[in-house]
Amino acid sequence: MDKPTLMVTVAVLGGTGKEGKGLAYRWAKAGYKVLIGSRSSEKAVTAASEIMELLDGTGSVVGMSNLEAASQSNIVVLTVPYSAHRDTLETIKDVVKGKLF
């Protein structure tokens, strides 16, 4: 995959789980700036650090709350469990218009 020419920031909400971390790693490795979102900012920061270790510091992955990640990104990807969709979407609904995949 070619490196992106425009700086696109992808928020992975639920990025502390297996699916979210896997997607975040691959996008960061491809050259995208990735924001890991979680209900727990601390868990998100830890997950981002783990991914950066795997990337040997060559990518851009930052952990924060779901709302912060959704607010600061161009694209939002929801990887939370289905049972958490409603609550997560309710929290971020005001900042994700046109960004959610």
C-alpha cells in the first residue's frame, strides 16, 4: 500500500481490543495518523504505546477518550462490541457527522 499523500487521521473507537488494535497497527504502518479511542483514556494510552512499540516508533498512534478521538479525526471507525454501540454513538454523535464508517 502506498503511503497516504494527505494527512488523514483515523480514530479507532474501541481501539484497545484485538480488532481495534489490529486495525490501528495496520493503518499506522501504512502511514496514517491513528487515534485510539476508549471509554478509559488510560487504557487507550497503553494500547497506543503497545502499538508504537510494534512499529519501532515509526508510526503515529495516540491514545485518548472516544470523544477526543472522534473530535480530532477525519474518519471514525467503530470497533466496540455491539452491546456498546448505542452508548458510544450517543457520546460522540455531535462530532462525527460525515466521519463514521
